[in-house]
Amino acid sequence: MWSKLKRVLILNILLSCAVLANTYPRLEDRYDEYTLDEIVPRERNLERHERSPGDGAFNLKLRKTDQGREGKLKFNRKNNNGSYGFKAHAQTKRSNSTNELNMSAGIKGHWHFK
């Protein structure tokens, strides 16, 4: 059980890093030669929701608006008999007007030992 849990937690961390890397601007040394629309297309919205056979769910959402960019990742997993379960999330937001970057993440889990 612990090896599966470790693999799922490592997967969650890697996916959270992928969301953060995708929402962070990819710029070279000469920032003033590029506009934001050349780096990330204006109408870029991606939402993906997947279910796993073991009562798990994965939701990835990337969005770009005139105000900025946002990336969200949610992962839920529970055992069929209810002995354990956990939820993990990561979110990043970048504002174009104030050039702020806000990030949050969390993990919540429960275990029932018999």
C-alpha cells in the first residue's frame, strides 16, 4: 500500500510542477523583443478530466485570459473499500497588469486502520 501511495504522491508533485512550468512565461534574455501573445497564444484553453479504474480522478485546466493565465490541477484517489483516500490540488495564477504570481497547493488524506 505504501509503495502505491508513494508513487501517486510523486506523480502529483511532478504534475504540479508541469502545471507551474506551463503557466510561467518562457522568455529568453531579451524580454523586450517578445510580446506575450507570441509566447502563449491568446485563446489557449485546455481542460482535461480523466477517471481511473480504481476510483480516482484527475482534472487539469489551463486558461489564458486578458487579465492573465491560470493553471489548476486536481487529483482524487480512494480505495474501493474506503480504507484510505486522498485529494491533492495545485493552482497558479499570473496577472498581466500587476505581474504577480500566486501559487497554492495542498494534500488531504485519510486512513482507516483495522
